[in-house]
Amino acid sequence: AQTVTQSQPEMSVQEAETVTLSCTYDTSESDYYLFWYKQPPSRQMILVIRQEAYKQQNATENRFSVNFQKAAKSFSLKISDSQLGDAAMYFCAYRSARGGADGLTFGKGTHLIIQP
Amino acid sequence: EAGVAQSPRYKIIEKRQSVAFWCNPISGHATLYWYQQILGQGPKLLIQFQNNGVVDDSQLPKDRFSAERLKGVDSTLKIQPAKLEDSAVYLCASSLDWGYYEQYFGPGTRLTVT
């Protein structure tokens, strides 16, 4: 079974600064997807960024980028120019690329606080 | 495009009572997921449907939980009888199909069992 570990229960950053959230995972599969999801206090989960394991290039979405280290099974999220609206719980998630069962396996989350 | 709808948003019941949650996925989405999110944890998959068939229910406590997706559209998750440890947010998600496609989440139903 796959596991996802987020070792930072809470992170705090000044507005406009850069913050990096850590995630490691364990799997025996070679093909999979990795995700970062944001869950604001309203509770609706929103996809932030996705990485396909077969791609060497790190994914980027505006101020959000990842550092994907497949051999180390590490998948960190960097948020540049942090904004007050970035405050939320952030979950790292794994998804198999096998056919059929592909529910997400989530980490416990990191609570991101943005200091004005 | 309308998102994933869930109802009710909140529910409080006593232990040993039964409860049902409803989910309406995004139109045209073949794959539907139910997740359980206990306070302070990440969501855990309970069941995955592909159209009206079950793909994965390995983590569903089948002695008390049941789910169905009639006609491959709406889905209902039921708990009977409820236990204190079932207090959680129940999230429904849907995707166009399994595999590459993004999962879209609903707002969730917060269940409190007293």
C-alpha cells in the first residue's frame, strides 16, 4: 500500500515571502501521479498542482511550483510571493496510474499561516 | 459548470442511529468517490464507483457502511448503526473518468455522532 507523509503540521510565512511545504511518499509502483490540494476553511478541496511521475520536468502553475525527486520519493510545494488567500490546509496526495482503482491517498496535511 | 453537490451540509445524530448522505456529481462524470476526513487528518477513500459499478471498496467498513450509485449518476452513502468514531466530514468527489482526469470535490457533509 502507498503512504504519504507530511512532516510539517504547521508552517508560517510572511506575506510576499516564499514558503516550501514538504511531502514524501512510499510506493513500489513506477507510474503514478502526485498532487497538492488546498483546503480553505470553507472545506472545499481544490487542486493546486499535479505532477506525472514519468515527467522529469517539475510542474509549475503561476506562483506554485514543485520539486519532484522520484528516486528520493520526495514532492515538495513551493509557494512564491505568498498571499493572504493562500492560507489553508495543504494536502499532498498520491494516485496510482494503474487501471481501475485510483482513489487518492492523502497525507495528514500542513496548515499554512500567512502573516500580514 | 455546476460543481459537485452534497447534502446535508451538517448532521448531528446519536450513536446507533442511522444516517444517509447524498452526492450529485458533475454532469457527465463517470467516476465517483466517497472519502472520510476525520478532524486533523487527510481524507481517506471509502469507495470508488465507475458508472454504477463498484471499483474499490476495500476501506469501507461494510458491517455498518453501504453506498450505492443508481443509474450511474447520484450516489448515497449510509451508516447504520453509527458509532462515535464515525464523526467526520464525508467528501464526495467526481472525475470525468478514472486515470488522468482531475477529481473535483464537493463541500462535504460534517457528521457529529453524540
